[in-house]
Amino acid sequence: SRAFPRDAGGYAKVSWTSPAETTRAWVDALAEDVASLQAKFDALLAARDACDASLKTLEASDGSEDLVPLAPPHRSIQEVVDRLSLEGFHDLAGWTERLDGRCVAALQKRCADRLRRWAAAVE
């Protein structure tokens, strides 16, 4: 194309026409944005992993986990939600609604399994 002329058999040459100090400031700002997004991604990944582990403990009903009180997994889930809110994550309502649904499903599974085992033990 005429915008990016090529030498014979070569690649298009691109020239940067803005002043070097403006380019450096733009690159620095971009690097800060990328670092900020990476930190947010890492925080969300850790939050998801912590919630998944707590939900697994919450729904466990295999005998050994029956003795685990419900408070520690529930408390750790609440701590994750509180930490994300304090760290400035916005629009957590949809995520917390889905998390609440997952908690309810985990508790229903735990309760149903315990009732089945209780009924089998009574018979």
C-alpha cells in the first residue's frame, strides 16, 4: 500500500512521527496499565481459587469432612468478597449472586447426602 511502502521483497517500513518524550510517556503509561491489569487478574484468580476450595469443603460430606464446621468455609468466602470490595473491585453484585447460588447448591448437596446416609443407617 502507499501508506506503508515496501522495499523490493522486504517488509513494510513504519515510522513513528511523534516526539520521543511523548512516546516514552505513552509507553510508560501503557506499562503501568498492563501491570495494574495483571495485578487485578492475579487477585481475581486467587479469589476464585479460594472460593472454589471453600465451596469444596462446604459441600464435602464424605465422613471425614462431616466434622468440619460450616463457619470456616463460609467465613473464608465472606473474607474473599470483602477483600475484593476493599481492593476497589466494582460490580461484584452479579459475581456474588452466582457465588451465593453455588453456596446454596453445595449446602443442598451436603444436606441431601447426609440425609441419605442417615436414612441408610436408621434402616
